[in-house]
Amino acid sequence: MQLRLGDTIHTERLASFLESLGQATIVSGPNEIEILAPDSGKAGEMARREIAIYLRVWSVLYPDAEVSAVEAGSEEPVEAQPVGAS
């Protein structure tokens, strides 16, 4: 799964936040983070749900940080709106 951020200032901070929660991340661009997690089956579904929870917490901590989740190999957002929006 890839995360795309609206502002590059939050990229390293979000990667560190996710790593502190046990997630393996790669900063793949100035505003992109790749999460190394299963992407199919039950394990993939559980990983997506876990990441969604972490991103909800992130949006409370940094309400101005826009983050969109995109499935690996796809340009379609996982959710129709940025994770921080409600």
C-alpha cells in the first residue's frame, strides 16, 4: 500500500509514526510512503484495517496533514477522500 501526502513536510514524520507502531515503511518520494504489508487475502485485509486505524489517529494528531491511501500497483485511492477528511 502507498500513502500520498498533500504536503512533503509530513512525509518523514508519518513514516516515523508508522514505524513506531511496528509498520515497515519506505519513503519512496518526497510525498509518498510505501508500507510493506501483505496486500491480498485475509492478512491483506487485516493490514489495511490496521493502517486505516493508524491514519485516523494521525489525522487527529495532524489535522492539516492530507493523506490518501493507494493500493500498490493501482492509481485508484483506497478511500474516496483523503484519510484526514470526514
